[in-house]
Amino acid sequence: MENFEPTIVAFVCNWCTYTAADLAGTSRLVQSPNVRLIRMMCTGMVDPKYVIKALLSGADAVLVSGCHPGDCHYINGNYKARRRIKLVKEILTQFGIDERRLKLTWIGASDGIEFAETVNELVNEIKELGPCEAREMMVV
Amino acid sequence: MANKIGVYVCHCGTNIAGKVDPPAVAAHAATLKNVAVARDYKFMCSDPGQEMIIKDIREMGLDRVVVASCSPRLHEKTFQKACARAGLNPYLFQMTCIREHCSWVTKDPDEATEKAKHLVGAAVNRVNWHDELHERVAPVLPDVMVVGAGIAGIQASLDIARSGHRVHLVEKGPSIGGHMAQFDKTFPTLDCAACISTPKMVAVAQEPNISLMTNAEVQEVTGFVGNYTATVLKKPRYVDAVKCTGCGLCLEKCPTKVPSAFEEGLTTRRAIYRNSPQSVPNTPIIDPDHCRVLNGKKCGVCEKFCPAGAIDYEQKPETVDIDVGSIVLCTGYDAMDPTPMGQYGFGRYDDVYTALQFERMNNAVGPTGGRIVKKDGTPPESVAILHCVGSRDKNYHEYCSRVCCMYALKYDHLIKDKVGHHSKVFNFYIDLRCFGKGYEEFLRRVQEEGVTFIRGRPAEITDRAQCPSEEGKLIVVAEDTLLSRMVRVPVDMVILCTAMEARKDLPEVARVFGVAQGQDGFLLEEHPKLGPVSTSTDGVFIGGTCQGPKDIPDAVSHASGAAAQSLALAARGEVTISPTTSWIDPDVCIGCKVCIGLCPYSAIEFDELRQVSVINEAMCKGCGSCAGHCPSGAAQVHHFNQRQVFAELDGLLKVVPRVKEKDEEAGTPPAPAEAAEVEAEVTA
């Protein structure tokens, strides 16, 4: 689709990915402006309804990103997130939303470069996919 | 009554204003619902910037504040305090980052401004749903625990103990001193390592405020800043420390020999052993893996010969719980094992040594009595020292290990001094990093002693001679990059400057204390520039090489820094705990108990009378695991509840009128019809 600029919401954990985003900013790593961050204390705090609400409210994709497994600031919040996100993906497919619109990554506090790369890659992926199916199918 | 929100958009000099249009963002904010005032200013974090907020709160009766500037990780507290000074609860404030996540990373100014407008809209929406929250004050226990008794742990312990606070010093090994106790001399002064560290080690042993536990490990830590409980396993020594006189007879008589880790495998020790005659504590220890008696076989020689009757095979491990206010981790480093680097022949050739092995060789109580000799006992006529083995190497560790250039120079000098000035010494280096006090001067001195420096990382060490002069030697094959020529240098001995890496057990240590490791494996400091001794876990500090490669002066400074910060907590006697804990609405909770099993801090209890789950605020750290999972939405984290997040989402995704419409309609500003529709309603 030409000129389609996706809107992507990212739920990022305060201790790892938010810090990595800060580092990417301090290092002036150019990123596509389509990704907007919502600061959570932990990916374990990300309720599935936030993800679904985002996709139904106009987001074309959702990124959930936190500490690497084993490194969660709150010990195991990211493991819970991993399980939840897997289930949410299955629900999305049942509703006809491409499961690639929900992405879960682990980005540590010192991984500024990885954060910038993840953002840019995701934007390109979603540009290919096009606008979220929810906009066409549902009364949003 | 509707809220009155004040919105402040920072220019941050040109950091934000260089890409984002702050006046346009402020103008957009002014059109949003409940926004009473929207301003932009050059430096919001400055005194006049903060005063602007305070003035507006007082004069306009603002009850919510939004600041759009840098990362909240930098100035959230600054603006929260400003609100507090004006009489507004600091949690009725929301900060959004339009610098690190916007102006600094977006190429197109229009796109950056549009993104900033969305971020501000999200913050404005969210702040409507903020509640007043009050921080809790908790007492701080006066004792401190220091984990690891190398030079960093020793320094931290002495600093804290001398302030009057009690230190619980836990050391995994049988004696204190760490790697420094293995060294012979230290650069650049060539002070004997033992001579400068033993006074501190003895001070630790004699300091009444230090409770030293060797052969002990911390198994578990519970609690929160100011109130930690550490469970320490004190493993049995099988020697009664009170009765033992340190005579050392047992060490001579034990029939079992085991490769010695302290001697870096160069020689053996007995099953009953101590690291060195100067060890603190001086009491020997029996290795339960190798002692014949402890493995059910016949022996008992040490018990028979001990004149003090100090051997006690029946000693049992002991577990103690220790309550402390803060913890300082000084767990040290490991030297990399170069065996995987087959091209250097470590483990294949007799006379290829690691740096730590060479230290033990030079040490007067080491395996050779301080003489530099090859495996066959003869002194080497020529020695090659290879820098950066495993460091500055994409295949192993990208970082520089910081100390190797300096100790390589130290070895140059020791070889010239002990073997003789006729000995040929070759350094194969990439750069010479002599950054500290007296370091460059030391390099000059070593150069003047006639040491050869070849700039090039060797390709291999081989014993395949290509000419008579190479027979019986180890040949270093390298490129001399300054001459642009391949060289083959035959030597008698090779020393590898192996990388300083994170200890193998560090992931377990990090897990127990709730701290993180960085990409390089070392413990992650709170901030690389301004927070080198603290971690993201309040009350847990780090000192010495566990945070990253450093030499002894830096390790000592670092440890003192960590001690100072832990003392700040202990001296204050109290600490404010964040109120962003979880709360379970008893009217909504259905008593399913799912949250209880999910809580990593066991902070949720079940109230049998009311049949609902209840959060223990003292233990809760606000991680949100319970809230993320609660099927009824009863569990919500203060300051991160669902109403707030939904509102933030709404603001993020609301369509913002495009700037271009302004020009199209002959200069009239666009009707902000859509923007005014911003609702604070939430469909639950």
C-alpha cells in the first residue's frame, strides 16, 4: 500500500526496554516515528485487554518489550508476559487479525542499537501488512 | 468538577526545539479538554522553568501538571518535587518524553512534531485519572552486608565498619583477599601485593564491627530497601577455628593431592589446605569432595597429627538469617580460560601460561618459590607476552580488559629483573593503554630496560621449527603492523594476557540479589556515567570488578563509593518507599486466588473472613503481575491502573489535525473539532 504510515503502540518495561529506548535516543539512532511508547513497570503488567484495546482503537500493531528471560527486574514478570502474549496471539487470529501485528521482544537496558533496529524492522513489516484488519471488520 | 491541567513543553535548548516545534505542540495541547494553560519554555528543568509551574499551580489553581521534555528517568523527580513545593501532590503529575523518543531520533521535523503532539495528548488524557498518592517512610536497619571479600569487599567493609555500623562480610572461599592475594607485585609501584593487602586483611579480621563469614554463601534474599533478610549458608570447615593454632602440620601429612585452584593448576594442594601461609583466616579447611574420611574411606592422618585436636569431621553446615539495611556486592571477576583458543596452544604446550599462572610463579610462596622458570625448571632466555587474548575480540569479548597492558609491562620488568637483563622480552600488542597515575612513566622505564614491542596480534604459537634457530622453541607467528611484515619470533615461554570476564556464577548471584547483568556479563550499574555504584534495585550496591574490568586503585575507589552510598541509607535511618504498589478492590475481587501464586514477592495474602485477596503493601514492589492477570480487574497498580492506561492509549491514537490544513484554509487555524473530542471516558 502506498503512503501507508502505520501507527504502532509499544508497551515497554521501565527497567530494560524503556532504558534501551533512552539509550537509543541519546545515541541519536534514527528511527521511524510510527512507534509510540507506553511506559509500564514490567511486561508482566501488560494486561491482554490493553493490547486488544490498542488494536481496536486504531493501532496497526502492538509491540511488547521487556527484560531478557532470567533478567526481569521483578524476577519473573516477563515469563508471565510470554505466556499471556502467546494466548493473545491466538485470540487475535480467531478474530481475523494477523498475529504478526503483536510482537514480543526482549531488549535489555544496554541494547539501544537493538531497540532502534526492532522499531525500524517492525515499521517496515507492518507497512507491508497494511492497515489493521480491525478497522475494516469491526465498529471501532 | 473538571480538572485544570497545566501543560509545559520544553525546548531543551535545541535538543528538542531543533526538530520538534514546541510552540505548536503547546498550542495543540491548549485545545485539549481540561487543559487550562499550555506553555513552552527553553529549559523546563531550570529554576525559572520550575518556578513557572509553581506559579501557575498557585495562581491558576492547577490540579494536574504535564511536562513534555526529556526522559522521565532524568527529571521526573525534579518536576514532582516542584509540584510538591507548590502544594500539589507529586503524583498528580505526568511526564512524557519528546526528546530521547522523538526529537533525537526522528528525521523529519513535521513527523517529529506530530509524534510529540500525540505523546502530549496521551499524557494529558492520562493525568486526568491520576490519584493523590503518599509515599511511605520505612526505617532502615543499621547493619550492612558485603558479599565478597576481595580487595573491593575489604575496602567497603572497612569504610562502613569505621563509621560505626556493623558489617556482615560473606566470602565464598576459605580465606579473604580475592585475586589480589594471588598476585606477586602490583603496577606501577611494584609494591608487593601481599605487603599492601595483608594490613587491610588483618584489619578486617580484627575490626570489632566486622562479622566475617568465610566458606559461606548467600542463598536467598527477601525484603526491600532498608529491610533485607539474607539467608547465609555457612559451610563446614571441618577444622575448629578456635582450637587451631595454624601450625600447618596437617597440610604436610595429608596423603591426598588435588590440583590447586589458587595456584592456577601449576601445582597441587592437599585435601586439607589453606590458600597461602598468610591467609586470613589462617585456619585450614578440608575439601569435602576429596577428603578420604569425608568420602567414607580410611584415613584420619590430619586428626592423628594435629597437636591441638582441632580436626572435626562432624561439623555440620549452618544456616543463619541476617537482617541488614543494604547490601554491597563485591564478588569480583574470573580470568578467561584460553583453552578454546587452540591457536595459542594453552594446555598443549608446556610453557604457555596465563597471566594468573605467571603471577603465582613470581609469588614467593608460589609453586616455584618466586623463580621464573620453564616447566623443566630452567629459566627462559626469551619470553613473549601476548596482549588482548580474548579481549577486543569479536569472537570472545569486545571490550578491553583495562589492566593487561599494565601488568604485561610489570611482567617485562620482573623478567628482566629476575632472569637477568640479557633475557629477551617481546610484547605483542595492539595499543598500549597506560592511562593511570604513573602508568606512562612506568612504560618509559620498561622501554628503557630494553623490552621489544611488536604491534600485531599473533596468529598462532607453534613448535614447528622452520630453521635451526627455532628448534626446541615456541614460535610466535605475527604480523608486525608497523613494519608491514610477517615475523616469526622464537621464545622459550609465552604468557597470555587473558580477558577479565564476569564470574561464571554471576547469573545466580544476580538472581539472588535481584540485580541485572549487562551485555558484557558484568553486573549492570544504575547509570553508566552517573550511577556506577548503585543498581536499579534500591539498597543493593556494587563495588569492584563485578561491575567491569578495573585495576586495584579503581576497584578500591569504586568499593568506597558503594560503601558511601550504603552508609547514606544507614546514616539517614529511614527511606521513602514508592506508593506505586498494587491494590485489590475487595468489592470486585472474586477470591479466585490466581494472583497469590503469581506474585514473585509473596506479597498477597488471602483474607479467609472476607474471601478476598489482600496486598501486603510493605512487600509489594508494584510489578503488576497480579494486575495483568486478574480476571475481574480487581487488582490494579496505583499510578498504573487500567483507567489511566486506557486514557493514555486513547490520547496516543487520537487523530491530530494536520498542520498543512492551516495553509490550505487561507491562514485560518484549523477547527480542532476532533481534538476537542478527547474523552476521559473508558469502556472497561
